[in-house]
Amino acid sequence: VSTAIMTSPGHVFLAFDTDEPAENAWMFESQGFTSIKYDGTIWLPIETTVLQKGFLNAWETASGVVTGNPGKIEFLPVKEERDLYPPLPLGESTVTLVEPQREEINRLLEVSMDDTVALLYDAGVASLTVALKGGDSRKALKTRNQLGVLHARFGETQKAFAAFEDNIRADPDYSVSYLNLANLLVREKRTNEAIEILKNGLQRDPDSANLNLLIARVLHANGIYDEAKEHFATVRGRMPELADRYAYLAGEDDTTKRAGIGWEESPLIWAEDDE
């Protein structure tokens, strides 16, 4: 797990890389909790001195340090620092490391997962459901889309399908619904249906960077390189920084072919709202 050392005035704490695309940061933001975008992915701050109180407490405590010290936080990815500074020629360590018992790790993991689901899913669904009842048409589309993403990310697949399909029926021009519905179909290994949904979305919004990126990834993984490159060119024109993170889509040599293997297992961009 990639880790960073973070400093604030008089204090040092940590962050770790979730590997989630930076565009998904909205899913990691809640009252009292924050995330950090770095090099295209999302990092979560952690206060290790309170880990015995659980993951959420450690995340919330560190989030308070981040938000309470605007402009005063230093972010130092360990890997980059290792490249700059060689290891010290220290002697062999005399410290004995004792591995935690597997049963205790599993117990703490279960508690943390239950708390995380309660915060990110249960509370999120309750809040969005209330908001959905009183929102105007545009706000309702965004709220229902967020609800669909939450259902998708926590395994409530049928509820997610229903939310995205309801949005498409309500407003066929709301292109983000096509993207997230296609994400769900990709996760279900329903490739042909995903491509069809993406093409429908592109008819409504041909310049969407996210729609073009996802269909380029799907097509490239299935060996349809020329068409994939055409869609990727649109991404390059609209959002060059996003395109740089998926540069393999511009080619079809052995290296870029290998880069597309198993791509559907990597994190997808779940859009919050139309671009």
C-alpha cells in the first residue's frame, strides 16, 4: 500500500493511497471526513495514534488536522522520498517484531467494516433518500445518480440498475447516467450491453470525456484498437491530464495490449454529475 508522511505544525501523521481515481473523491467526503487528491488518485489521511479506536476514528481525527491547517500540510509520498534519499547504513536491528494474531486482525477488520458501511452507505442512502423527495428535477437527477453509485459500490446491484435506468427515463440527455450504468454492466461482465449503453450516451453527449474514456477502455480490452483510439483522441482533446493516466489506449503494441488485460478489475470513474 503506497503511503505518505504528512506534517502539520508540530505533528506528523500518515496517508495511504486508495488507488481510486481522483474523480471519485466525492464518495470519500462526508461531514468530518476528507480525502486528498494526489497524482490522479485519492489518499486518505490516518492518525495512527488512535488506531486502537478503529479505522473511522483514525480517519476522522486526521481529517480534522488536514481541514484545520489549510496551506500548512506537507505531503511526502514515501516512495518518492526513497528515490531521493538512500537508506542509512545502519546495523542489524535488535527489535523483535511480533505479528498480531489473525483472529484479532479479523475482529478489528469486521468492526471497521461495519462502521464504514454504516457511515458511507447506510447514512448516505438515508440522507440521499430524504433529499430525493424534495429536490427539483435537476437536483433529483444528481441525487438519484449518487444513490445509484452508492448501491453499486456496496453490492446492491439491482437497486443501482433501477436508479440509473430511472434517471435515463426521466432525462435521456443526462449523460452521467449512461456512464454509471455502463460501469455496472462492466462489473457484471456484460461487455456488449455496456458498449451499447455507452454508444447511446455518446449520441446525447459526443464530447463527454468520461463516456469516451470508458468506451475506449472497453474496446481496447476487446482488441478493437482503431475505434478505441478514436474515442481516446476525444478524451485527449477534452481532458489532457485525464488522458495522460490512460496513455496505453493510444497504442496497440504488446505493451499496451498487456496494459488492457484485466482492466475491468481496476477502479472505474463513477461520475457524480454531468461534466
